[in-house]
Amino acid sequence: MSDYHIQLDRQDRLVHFLTVEGLTHRHLTEILDTAESLRGVAERRIKKLPTLHGKTVVNLFFEASTRTRTTFELAAKRLSADVLNLNIATSSAVKGESLLDTLRNIEAMQCDMFVVRHEQSGAAEFIARHVKPHIAVLNAGDGRHAHPTQAMLDVFTIRRHKPDFPNLSVAIVGDILHSRVARSLIHALNILGAGEIRVIAPRTLLPAQVETLGVHPCHDPRQGLRDVDVVVMLRLQRERMEGALLPSEAEFFQRYGLTEERLALAKPDAIVMHPAPINRGVEIDSRVADGPQSVILEQVTNGIAVRMAIMSITLGHHARSTEENA
Amino acid sequence: MGNAEFLIEALTGQLRELLTRRGITDPALVGIHTGGVWIAERLRQRLGITTPLGQMDIAFYRDDFSRIGVHPQVRPSELPFDVDNRHIVLVDDVLYTGRTIRAALNELFDYGRPASVLLAVLVDRGGREVPIEANAVGTRLQLPASDQIELIGPDHLQLRIQTVP
């Protein structure tokens, strides 16, 4: 059994969202279909649904990330929840308060959902195991482990452009080794039955035995990008340069950066994705990032609907479980 | 199991008369998923309304989220016209507690401020829990609470009444 069975209740329903691993086609499709229904809300005059009216969502960020926190905040607000942003990185952790003490304190404020980002792998799961049973926990990125909401918004964006997953060929390019985005996306694509997943990176940035994840590794983008439907560029973390895993940004761009010439190897209607923020001229050329095949900003828009879907599904299942056990 | 098509005839007649009486020449129809959409499309054709059909799934507006959560097969709501100053006809298959219509009205007003809203239903089975009534009704049935009534479609609409143990 998966270590993450904690995210499912006894009826196999999603009550936390910690990782894509171990979930089924049905779980992911429920999220994607619900997100599809929520996508139109942003175009209404009143961009708000009453679904989570009276619920309190706490953004518990132990690792700074304005962008991700903002999309969770907006998603919660569009569902009429109240939102509390706690940047623990700069407060209690410094004062030496333990994680459990922090948790108990926030719980005492009568919250319904924790959105957790932490630099330690497994942090969100740890919190899910220790919170009161009515609280839902969403993983907003834990260490190198997982970033499941990003993976869901990625597959949602892919499905809107390329719904034929069995015949889909996806290339993921960049630092696969340190990327929780890549790990979660690979799991999601495999669960949804994507035809082929290629990972393109220098040897130093690929995990050992990467094939066991169900992907084809490739060190040369000229081969790896040929005839793909989707190109996912990963953000190159500048701090990796110091670890001697990479020679220089300039050399990375020269060998792996997505230029118009390289993109021409993919199918003519291939889409270009990136979890943002992009490093222009490091992993992607500006002409590609701003070009007609780029769906990078669409990913940001879709991220709100997908997070709204995950919030309403998990909190809804909590409500249902509570009702059945009452 | 009963054929529902003749009820649609009755409903069409009532609605036509009502719209004439109110001087409404260009209403917009909004069906509530799923049965309401099937009926609304038939009404739209019979009344010769050119405005495209609106569809609403009220799943995110229901008042029982804290008991049952979100329906797993929720569909997108789509109102392909400007709601502001428009005469709207909400259409549903069965009017029972009135809670669905309460939710639908809330959703509708999040799109804009209609000139008026009418409610047309195929079956009114009584049992209201909120003060909501229909303006046009295909038929009225008195059913015990243990009976479930369901519209089967999308072709050859049929009403199925079942006693739930």
C-alpha cells in the first residue's frame, strides 16, 4: 500500500491532496472535470462561488513563494473562503517553536484547510497525519518530493489542447533531479495514460534509474524534442550552479535552452509549458516564451481553477466522511 | 414510466400565453442540468426563440455542501448571452423542495441583473421547503416523500417514478 493512503478515506475519496502517486485515473479525472466547470467563473461579473462560504483556509508557507501562495489565496477567495497567510519561515520557526506546536496553535483558530509549502520532503504528509480529522491538507510543494497541484494544472492545460493522451508525446527538459514539479507531472501523465514521456537533461541532473518512473531519458535535445506534442521546460535553480552540477547558465542555454530552432523539431502544433517564473535566456528564449506556441500564462490562469477544484473536492469529501461516520 | 413529451406540449402552451400576457417577446431560456436542459431546448424550439440556450449546473451553489460535498460529475455553466436587463425563463424538470431553484437564482444573479425571471417546470410534486413557486407547470403530482421522480433522456423524454425503500 502506498505511504500516502492517508490522503484517501475508507471510500477511496480524496480528503487531502499530498501527492499524485498512488491515485487512480478516476481521482485525477474528477479533479480535471471539476476544474473545467470552474474555469468559466473568472469570466463572470461576480468571480465568486459560495461553495466554501464560512470555511477558513490557512496558507502555511515554511518556504517563501509569493506566486504559488497568491494562486491558492485567489482560489480560496473565489470559493468564498476566508484566507489566512502565515509565513512561518520568518516567524515561529526562527523563535524555535516546534512544527507540532505551530500546528496546534493554528488549529485552535478553528481552521478547515492547511495549504502547506515546506523545504522538507514529506512535511505536508506529516502535518496531515497530525491535524484534527476535519482539516484537509494540500501540498503546495515539499522539498524535492512533490508539487501535485502544479502537476494537475499542467495536465489540465495539456488536456485542453491535446486531449488524446494515448497518442501524446511529452518532453520534460531541465533539472529533473531536483524538480518536484517534474516528479509529480511524470506520475500524473502516467496515471492518465500518456503515450510517451521523455526527460531531457545532462547526466548530472537526471536521477539514477530514472527509467523506473516510466520515462525515456535523453541527453540530446535534438533527439528528444523530435515530433513531441508538448515541451515542458523546468526552471533552472540558480543555486545548482554553485553545486558544480552545471558548468554555467550560458552553457546550459547553449545545450538545452529552448530556442525557436529547437522547438521546430517538435510537431508544428506543439505547445510550450513552464511552471514559471521563467529565466529568460537560461532555459528558454524570449521569442519562444512569448511566442504563439507558448501556453505559460494560460497555465497560471488554469492554476486557479484547478486549485479551486482540489479545495472543493477535498473539503467536500471531509464533509461527507464526517456525515457518514456521525 | 410515462411519456413526457405531451407534458412539454402543455408547458409550451402555458409559457407562450404567459410571455404574451407579459409582453415579453425575446426571452432567454436557462435549463438546469440535466433534465431542465433537455426540456428548455424543446421549449426553445417550439417557441421559436433564437437566443442560444443557457445551461446551469448549480453544484457549487447547493446548500448541502457541508453534508455531501460537490457532485463528482459537475458540468460547466454556460450563459451565452448578456443577463443584464434580459427576461429569463429558468427551466427545470421537477420542482420539489425549491432548494435547487434557490441555488439557481443565486447563480443567475452572479452573471448580471435580469429584467425578470420566470420559472417553468415539467412536474410540480409539492413538498416545498422554501417559498418558491413556478409560473408555468406541465403537471402537478401528489407523491409521498418515499417516491423518487426522474426524467430519462435526452431522446424520447420519459418520467420514471420509483418508490425508494
